Amino acid sequence: MSGWPLLWRWAVASLLLGAICLAGFWIWKGWYKAEDFLPWIGGAAALLIAVGIFVAYVERLTRMHVRYWAVPVLVSLALFGGTWYVFKEKVRTGGFWRQQPQEQLVFYIERPVGTDVKLSSETMKLFEAEILPMPEGAHLRTTAWSNRGYGVIEFEDELLASAYPELFRNKLIVLAEELGGMFIWINGFGDPYMKGGRGGGQSNSTIRLTGYNSKELKSISDGVLERLGRNRRVRNARLTSGSRFSRSNTDETLIMLDREALTQHKLSMAEIMGHIRRLLGVENPWHMVVDGEDQRLMLSFADAEEIEYDQILAKTFTTSGGQKVQLGRLITIESRPEISEINRHDQRYSLLLNWEYIGTDRMRRQYIDDIIEGIQLPYGYTVEDMSGQQITEEEEEELRNTLWLTLAFIFMALAAMFESLFLPVLVLLAIPMALIGVAGIFWGTGYEFDSSAKIGLVLMFGIVVNNAILLINRFRLQVREEIANADYGRDLVPAKRRLGGFDLWRLPGEEGRAILMRSIQDGVRIQMRSILLTSGTTIAGLLPLLYKKENATGSDIWENLALSSIGGLASSTVLILSAIPAFYWMFTRWGWGFARLWRRVRGGPAPLTVVPAVEPEVSD
């Protein structure tokens, strides 16, 4: 069955399948969730109908692709160039972790270790109260556990262009400025905001310093932090220990006295420091006899337990002469991150510098290189980039060499199997054909092409190359069947065990082209089912990985792996069945031309003309 009878049955089955899936989601998750999946189900049904059109009219479409072979060839080459541009300019790359989607506003709090979960929950309620009531189209989800809390605000499409995302972000930041004694992270719809004693966890740029002297290492790191502070694109520069996931648990707060201002107001350092200690409730205890008993007493202000370091600058101080002076005119406060652990590698101390760089990935990497080049290191000290995929330049070079050696080995194996140099190139074209879909799906979804997506490429490349091998080998098998059904001499078609399209070059032009055309048409028609089944079942098996369960840990890894495999299989299946026949026709015809040209150069005989044999007449 083919043509219209097959097509309308296929279309009805596709629509029924889509309706069943929609009804299943409606029953399982309700209409609200089912409505979200409606575009995906409709797109899948449309894709199935498009596949049905190809299946129903495969011979006509293949004949058209081969006859006008320049069109699919040029379209494929244009897609190859577009894929390179999209990967380089449009697709975000990174390691195993990526930022949350742009339609989300995320806030995270971490209180001191040992804090009761009820207190963490009450802290999250403060953030919830700050943004309530929620408008229609905005959804809030919060979780509190141990000493931590996590919240996500999701906006539907109609609210993304409104003022609500920026309004909620500003409200959360204002509340975070009022809170103290905890780590607070807010991200989405702007630069990341971070407050509190923690570093490294959300940074996209990290370098590691190692050396034999901890003081010298600290001096070098302070110089780098100073350079980072002068760049407007750098946020949240932090110093941590040499462990990749360590955090800076404490901040060192320095109070800097202005000696000229003290002299002007006739104040001593002891007076100012005593007043500041009483403001913060950290005054040294002293002894006093009260009612005949020796007691230890400490003076402090009533709000000493609630005041923050940065709030004391607005307080006033009354001098011995009765003059009131604002403390902000006498002192300045600086906060420096201090590491909470010391790590050594091969008897050398190790420190990590983390920061968030606002800009493109290329700009970020260039800035890291500039920072590393500007560090003056003593003998025996090292600095290396720990961002991204955590591999060194030497490891990248080794991976690149391994890739080229692998491709060379595949090429040699295919050349030996096909006894041709053109056909292995044709098989390897399946790889850039697959990359077209990978680039398109990551560009369209906005997801980050990370390490898990590259693992998906490895899984997918084997399938697409196998599909190309099966199709090309089917072309050759059909050529052998066509030759077996005709009676050609060895001077026209050599007696080879692995006969292929190239071996038809001795035949007259029309005869050879007709055989090649029929072989390609029949080859696509026969092999199409196995290719569609292989790709289709693989895609169907990967679809569950795209289901994103709320609060699921590590779901991004499986999503990106599935996206890269699904996109590559989809594009490669379409192009293998539509463009590979055109490339095979082009390469075979070029091979005929080179062979005939070489025979003319060598002075060989002209091509023979095939004349059907005439039976002699037998008279009675």
C-alpha cells in the first residue's frame, strides 16, 4: 500500500494517538497540565503526519531528490554552515550545571549550621509575605529543610513582559538587605544577588592558586581580588579553600579608623572602639562590687543583639565635650572572606578564587585568561582555570587528538568494507546532519549545551552512522540485484563480490543512470522502515527523560542528554533519507566521470553500446 490510501490511514492514526495522549494527561494531571502539553502533542502529531507523507510517496520524493540533486546537496551544505554559526554564537555552553530558566525567579537562604527547620521555614515565610498577594499567572513554590530554604517564582508568558518579575526581585532584595546572619542568594531577571558568608557555590568563574607559603598565597589572592573588584562585570568575588565545593563560612570584618577625623574631634582610639563594642554587644567584661558581691558586668546598648555591622555607621557618638558625631565620619567598615579550612596538594597550599562574570561565555573565558596572565607567581607556585568542564589545555588537546584518530579509524574501516574512498565520506556526513538537529533544539529551547549533552552526542552518533551504513549498503545490494537480472559481460560490469554503483561506469550513460536510479529508489523504500523504526523507538524511549519532576535533583543532566539525542536523531533521519540519496548519486556520477577521464588519458577503448540480442529465425 502506498500513496493516498496509506496517507489517510496514517493521518487518522496519528491524530487518534495524539488525542489519546491528551486525554491521558487530562485524566492524570488535570486540564491545566494537559493544556501545557497541548502544543507538544500537536507538534508530535504533525511530525508523524509529515513522516506519513514521506512514507506514502517515498519513491516519487526520492526520484525528485535524485533528479534535482543539487537542491538537497546545497541545502545540506547551507545547514552545515548554519549549524556551525548557531553553535558558536547562539547556543550556550557549560559544564554539568546551568542557570535556571529565564521565566523563573529563584531565592535561596542558608542559616547557620544547627538551625531548627522551623526557623528556616519562618524565614521563608518572610519572603513569601513580601510578594503576596500573587497575580494570576504567577506561581510560588517554597521548600525548607534543615538550616536551608529554597523558593521559586514561575511566571507565565503574559507576565514575563510585565513589571511583576522586576518588582518581585526588588522586594526580595530589599528584604534580604534587612536580614542578617545567613547566606542569601537571589537570581533571575538581572544580575545574581548574593549576601552572607559563602563563596564558590554559584560562581561561573574559578581559578586555583597553589604554593608552598600560605601567607604569600594569601597576598597573591588579595591582589587578584582587588583586580576583580575593579571590573564592573564581576560580581560576588569570593575566596575559598582548595576544595571545589568548599564555602567561605566566615567573613572578616575590619573597622578602619580615620586618624585625621579623630584628631579633629579630639577623640582617642580607645573611646571609639569601646563605643563600637557596646553597640555590638561585644564589650570586654569587667568586675564591679555590687551589694558587697564581686560580679562580672558588660555594658551594651538595648538593640545590640539586632544591629548589623553596616548599620553602626549611621549611629551617633557623643564626645566628652558634648559634641555629637556620626560614626560614619570617623570609621569605615570592610568585609573580607576568610577560608574555613586549609588544604594542601603535594605539600603545597591551595586556594580557590570564585566570581560571577556577567557576559557571554567567550568574554568570560577571555577575562579568565587575562586574569591568569596578569598574576606574577614566584617559583613553584601555579594557577589554573577550574571553570567550565574542569579540564586543562593538555587534556583538551588529548581529547581533540583522540577524536581525529577515532574518525580516521572509522574512515579506514569503512573504506576497507566498501572498497571505496567516497562512500566513507558519505557515511560520515551523517554526523554533521545530526548536529543540525542538536544545534536547533538547544537554540530553540534556550537550554545549555553542557557535558551531559555531549554524552548524548556519543550515544546518538553510533545510531546515525549505523543508519547511513545500512542505507548505502542497501543501494549497493540493489545494484547487484539489477545487474544479476541483466546479462552484461565482464567487459561492461566486472565480476566483483562487492559490486556497487561506481562499477557501472563502463555502461552507456542512459543505461547506467537508469540502473542507479532504480537502485536508489528501491533502496530507500526497503531500508526506510528499519531506519524510521530505529530512530523512532529511540526517540520514544528518551522522551520520558524530558519530564521534569518538581524538585528533582539532577534532572537537568537527563534533560540535556535526551535533548541532544532526540534533536540529532530527528534531523539525521530526515536528511539521511532525503539528502544521502542525492549525495550518493552525485558521488557515483562524479566517480564515473573520473574513471572515464582516466581511461581516455590512458588511451583505452571507447564505451561499448549495449545491443539487445536478436534471436535467429528458424524456418520450417
